[in-house]
Amino acid sequence: MKEVTMWTFNKNKQWGDLEDRFDWVKRMNDVPQDPRYHAEGNVAIHTQMVLAALESLEAFKYLPEQDQEVLWASALLHDVEKYSTTVFENDGSITSNGHARKGAQFARQLFYMGGFTPFAIREQIVALVRYHGLPIWLFEKPDPLKALIKASMDVNTKWLALLARADMLGRICNDQEEMLYRIDCFEEFCKEHKCWGNKRQFPSDDAKMHYLQHEDAYLDYIPFEQSVAEVVLMSGLPGAGKDTFIRQNYKDWPVISLDTIRTKRGILPTDKKGNGQVIQEAKEQARVYLRKQQSFVWNATNTTSQMRLQLIELFNSYRAKVRIEYIEVPYQHLHSQNKNRDAIVPAAVLDKLVYKLEVPALWEAHWIAYHVK
């Protein structure tokens, strides 16, 4: 029987060793924080306190070793992008708006380009970094329940609460007791709505999409199924193998390919204005199929949530179901496969796309399939 090797972020977890090995850890020392919420000092001090607080929590101690490693790495990275988002405001306060979203991007890039982290572990760390403030701020969202349901499809909410608790215990502030109470409320809200440590389940994929796409939808409402066609939305970096996947799995389906339109029109991938024309032409082709209630494949990179959701909104307006096929190959293979494409993407542009990559979330479409080599 093959021995399963546990993934480890770094065997030596002494802070000095981490600073020596990772520039992004060392630079935490240079990032100040607002003393009203972080009287302990800079991000480096706070992060060390968070790691210590996490390791002292009983719920953390009872986790399997691999789960502990995932949470530990998430705690190390949770404020990594305060470095790029910290602003000194005119009133004397210090803010770091957007650091969780940028931190998630950094974590994905770090582990993908490093090439040593399994996909599921990488994406859970990314999600924990992305949502680490949610247990504190959930009830200030316009629709707390919907925000929670979507988050539960991305992240283990038990682990998220643990990380948030360590984040609050690992600082010096006057409102710590209130913030810990908010985390308690988050935990109870998760349990009440059946997403404590698990994804919220729906009676059907149509029910999931109906709830997520309608403001006043009832959580367990089962809509009458009206979908008449299916759109396969490809997603993956250039060179990941989307064309090959389509030939192997959807060879008899009509394909709308942005690369094909771009090549036909002589438009470069770096031509922003030209690419806008390509997308409009592709959408017109899509509308023809949608009006005929004919299934088809939309073949493009679609590597950000914003790109995908704009298209999914169009497809859903014609009552089509959407399946996202996400394709990923190791970073090292990505560049070599990109060089063998007809429409080669410049290496610098490809790396920029890697940094902006947002892996499709389960709440985005009726079905999501992950094909990761």
C-alpha cells in the first residue's frame, strides 16, 4: 500500500527561519497597523501572536495533523497583503481595505507557481485567507444569509471560525470581547442554516441557482425546472489544454472560440480594444444558439469571477443551464504548452494572468468540474 505523504508548508516554523526563507514574511515587520485595533504593533508581531493563539485553541489541537497544517499556513498568510494595501488616512487612521482579496490572490500564486501544494489544500488556504474577516463582519452584509451560503461553498466554516478566533486573540484591542461574541454568533448562524463545517446543500442545482440569483428567494424553494439548453463554459489559463479537452469530450458540440475569432480577425491577445470586439462577436454567436435553444461550448480563458458571471448572466437570461469545466496543469507545464499553441500568449502576460486567476466557485454555476493534473 502506497504511503500518503502529508503536505507541509515549512518544517521549521520558527519565525526567524520563516523570515530568512520568505521575503514576504520579513516585510511584515515594515507594515504598521492602526493602534486602536492593533496595539500590539506591526503585522509581523500580530501574525506571530495569531499563530500562537491558534496553536493554543483546543479545537485546533483536536484536528488531524494535515488540517492543522492548512490552518497554520492560512494564519501565516492571512494579512500578507496588508503590505500593498495599507494607507495612512487624513484623519490619522491606518486602513488596509482589500487586503483579504489580494492576499488570496497572493496565496494562490505562491502555491501554484511553487508547484508543491495539492489543488484542494491550496484552494482551501486561499479561501481561508479570502474570508478570514467574514465571521466578524457577516451581519453587516446587505444579505448575511446569502453571503454565508456562498462562503460555505468555498471554505470550511469551522476552520474559518477557528482562524477568526485566533485572529482576534492574537491582538491587543479594546473591542476584543465584542468581536469574539460576533464569532460565536457566526458559529450559531452556520449551525442554524446547516453549513457548519460543510457546504450548504440544496434540493437541486436549479434550486441553488434560483436562490443565489434572486434577492428575495426562499432558501429551500424548489423552482419548476425550465432549462432548455446547456452551455459549457471553459475556464483555464492559456496552455492548460482546453482545446484538447473539448475535442475529447464535446467534439460534436458547436464551439464559440475567442481564439478562433481573434485569429480570423488578426487581433493580438494584448489588443484591449480588439478583444472587446472579439467578445461582442462571440456573444452574438451565443445569442443565435440560445434563441434556438441549442447547447454549445464557450471556449475562452474565463479566469476571473467577473468574466464568468457576466457570461453566465447572459446564458441564464435564456434559461440555459451552465456547466463550468475548469482545466489546470502544473505551472511548469503551462509555459511549455503555451509555446505549442497557435495563439501564443507572451510569458509576462501569462504570469500576470496567473496572479489574477480566480478558480471557479461552486456557487457560480449549476455544475462545476475541476480537471487538475
